Amino acid sequence: MGGRIRSAAAEPTAPHQDDGGGGAGSDGGAPGRAPRSGGGTDATAGGGGAAPVRRPSAGRPPAGDAAGGGAQQAGAAQGHEAGGGWGQDGAAQGLAPHQPVLLEAALAFLAPRRGGRYVDGTVGGGGHAAALLAAVGGDAQLLAIDRDPQALAVARRRLAPFGDRVHLVHGDFRDLERHLASLGWDRVDGILLDLGVSSMQLDDPSRGFSYQEEGPLDMRMDPGQPLTAADLVNTASRDQLARWLAEYGEERWAGRIADFIVEARRRRPITTTTELVEIVKAAIPARARRRGGHPARRTFQALRIAVNDELRGLEGFLRAAAQRLRPGGRLVVIAFHSLEDRAVKRAFRDLAAGEGFRLLTRKPVTPGEEEVRRNPRSRSAKLRALQRLAAGPAPAGGEPRTGAGARASPCDATR
């Protein structure tokens, strides 16, 4: 495991304001939203004692709870990262410990192997990445990408024991072609995306993602980009604001909230999360505020998506990324809100309708009761998986059902 982690800088994609994703999934700190996060044990962090990912026979789930109870088989713990990840860094900032969502299910569907090449396009604190590398051991390599330099700093420490098997890149997963070319990689054996805001971002008030805490109205996943949520709130037209709220947040009161924002900013600029929360509360009728969770959650979700341009080209990226898989390679995506999941579903469906790919999940895998109990934020997570086929007939046999606690429906081709 000697050697240093290789790190490459990449210019993050500039944000746009014409795309994004939102949905009914909560955001900004509500327990119904499952931000991506990382976790692992000391054993995982050390890269030693790794057990292979269990590949159950058709119709038999692996032992343990796919929502996290069986994660220890892959060297990952149910809790915060004791090996220098979210837990350690979060504790230093007074943040809560975090856990990777649907960890065992992600590993089971990726089916990593020794000597393989893998991509974690949203590495965050490195929880999924560390578990994958520990599970396969040997000389498997990982390209780890994230837009957030703070997350990369955590991941660098978290993944340091794996040495030069890890290639860290500050950038956007949508620039995958360029990142692969920089390593001289043509095809890979697996790609993982854990979409959405991370727990570390959500729980740090200074990042401005949460409607539960006062902070600057920021919401940038990459603090180096110029555009902030305050910029959008204070400069976008009334119609543009209403469109974002309706499309990205599926907010029923989008027009009324936009009117109140415009009126408030005439008096003075809106600069903090709490100012925006009070404006949204005033805009939504009292009777409506008593239903459906925090009244500002959809507004915060919509603005975050607009600031970070979260759905721009997602379907196109997935189709292109699938072509970068080796025969037998897997593409696994964890989504957290309806528009995001719909994009993944459409892309996978279209790929599987042609030749060369098959769905591994006809319906999404969702967390089991035990994972939701341990990590309420995981409630809205949905995992979908796709496999590139080898030349000739589709592989026989079943795919992992992912665990006793997870809810999944394998596609007909895998039964």
C-alpha cells in the first residue's frame, strides 16, 4: 500500500442556470433526505483484512442487512469513519457522524474484482471508495472525483492507506472522458455515482445548504465557483425564480414565493439562510405550512440544484459513461429525489432496450428498515444498476438482491 495518492486538478464545470433536478425528496437537513456520505472502519482505512464482496446465488440475498448491517463484510462499519474520514473531520467541526448510504447494495451490484479499474464520480469522504478497495484488495485502481475540494481533502486522508491505487481529481464527473484520458484509461470495470449534497456539506452551516441553521446563502458544492444562491435570489427575474422553484423543487407555491423574494430584496439584499426561510414562511399560507415538512425545504432544494447545475446533461452522461464500461462492467447510481431518479431510469431503460446492456434493477433498491432507523436521512435513497454485456448471450444466473433489509426487485433477465 505504499506510495502517495496521485492527485490531479481539473477545472470544475461552470454552472448553468437552465438545468437541474429536484423533487419531493427533502433537503437542507430534513430527516427525509439522504445526503451522500462516507464511512468505514479502521480495518478498511488500513486496507488490510479485506473480505471479498459476497456474490449470492440466484434468489438468495447475502447475509446481513443490505442497508448497512452487512457492510462489515466489505470492511466498512455502520457508523462514522474511524479511519480519518467524515467522522474524524466532522467531529473537529462539531458535525454529526455519517454513514455511506446503501453501501452493501452498491458493492454487490458493482461486483468489484481484483485488478479492476473503477470510478467513484462523487467520492465525498471516501466511504464507498474505501470499502470497494478493501473488498477487492490486490492491484485494483480507483479514479475518485469530486467537485468539493474540502471533500477531496477528507478523501485523501481516508484513502491514503491505499497508496497509488487511488487517483484523486478535483472536477465534475460529467468530464469523465477527460479524466480517463489523463490516466490513459480507455475502459473501466465499474462506475459509481452517489448524487446530491453530502452530509458534510449539509451539516456545515457556513456552506449555506441547510434551512435549519443560520449561515451565508451560499450552496456551492465547489466553493471556487463564482455563482452563489445569494446571487440567484438577488438578481434572477421573478419568472426565473418561479420556474426554478416549480421545476427543481416541485413547489406548489412557486409563484407566490418568487413574488415575496422580489419584494423583500427591494428593501435590502437577502444574504442569509434564515432570511430566506422567513420569506418563504411568509409566502406560504399558514394552513399549507402545517403539512409536508419544513416549508422551505423545496425552495432550498431548487436553489441548490440551480446553483450547482446538478441535472445538466445527466442522462447524456450516463449513456456515454456506459460505453466506457468493459464487457461485464457495472454502472451504479444512487439518487435522492424524483427528477434525479427519473433521469437515471430513462437513461438505463433506453440503454437496456438496445443491444449490449441489461438492467440489474427493474425497480430501484431502497434502504431497509434497519438502515433507515440508524440513518433517517437514507429514507429517500434509490439505487439503480446497469451492466454491459459480453459478446454473445446474456450471462446466466441471478444478480444480488442486496440483503435481508433492503427492498429491491431484480429485473426479469436476472431471475
